[in-house]
Amino acid sequence: MMRKKHSHDDQENADRWVVSYADFITLLFAFFTTLYAISHVDLGKLARFSGSMKSAFKVAGAESMNSAVIEGVKPVNYADMGLERDIRAEFTRYALAEAVIISRDARGVTVSFNDDLFFPSGVADLKPEARPLLASIAALARKSRRALALEGHADNMPLKSERFASNLELSAARAARIYAVLLNEEGISPDAMSASGYGEYRPIASNATPEGRARNRRVDILFATAKNGT
């Protein structure tokens, strides 16, 4: 009995190479079938696919790369970032943290001053203490070689003044006064400045509260970003 069992085991072990050989042939067949399929790509379909991809990515690829704008991502303007840093450093020495707001957007870098830093209520005559602030603005403009947009703003409260009929007129007169000082006393070129008055029509806060109205009564000085983005 033991001899028969031994003989049966020897026969089973002797036939195992057949199974391994069959597995090897199967794998080899699959390998060459794959190579054959790869070597017979439908070139027509491949060309149509390639053309479709090029059309789909024509705008999203080369054109958007040239414009350096990716959807949802704004390009960094390092010149404006540097200018903003210089402006903050300049006005830190005046200790005007609550009365000066510096912001940056697509137009450039804007310095917003509470109107009472420059003017008494209801008039367009500059305070003496406003002169150093404008001297700093002029120095920054010369250093950065930026054009200045001078903008006067007001709240929506009725104006009580014998000289000006409306907040619009007052804000325009204040912007013009700053323009004149920068031109005549600081030597800024008239070609590098503009002056505008917007009255109550461009608020940055609600006029329903005293705090909001105080923010809206302001003088904005914009250091305009150059058109070529430099």
C-alpha cells in the first residue's frame, strides 16, 4: 500500500511541469497580443483625438499662458507690493494708524485719509499740519514714478456751507486744492495728476452710523499702476 501511494505521488510531481509550461505559454500569448494591439493603433482616430484636444486647450493653454492669468488666480504685482510697503513705512512715523487706510487693487495703491487731517469741516482750506503729509505723498510719487489720482469724498449729510452748494462741489474743491499744492509747492508735474470730487456717491461704509459717515468723509490718493503693469 505504501509503495502504491509513493508511485502515485511521483507521477503527480512529474506532471507539474506541464501546468507551469501552460501558464507560461498563456502569459507569453497575452504579452505578444498586447504588443500587437499597441503596434496597430488607429491613426485616424488618434489624429481626430489629437485635434480635439488641441482645439479644447487652444485658449486655455497658450493664450492664457501669454496673459499670465489663470482663472481664480490673480497675478502678483510686486511693484505695487513694494510701493505699499514704502507707503506704510513712510506714514508709520506720523502715528496715524486710525486715520489712514492703505489698500491695493487693480488700479494701484490707495491711501485714504480722514478728511479732518487735511480740512476743517465744510471748507476746502488746507490745515497747516496737512503740508507734511502732502510732502510725503510727493516724495513717494517721485520715488515710484506713479501718476496720482486725487479724489475727494463725503458722507450723505446735507452740507451747511455758504461757499459750496453740495457735498459734490466741496469734495471737488478739496481735491483741486491738494492738486494745486502738489503742483505749486511740491513740483509734481500736472501731467502726472488728476483731481476728482465724488461727494457722497462712492461710500466705503454705511451712512447710517456716525462711524460709517466718518469713514466716507475722506481724501483718497491713488498711486496708479502703470498701464504696462510695471
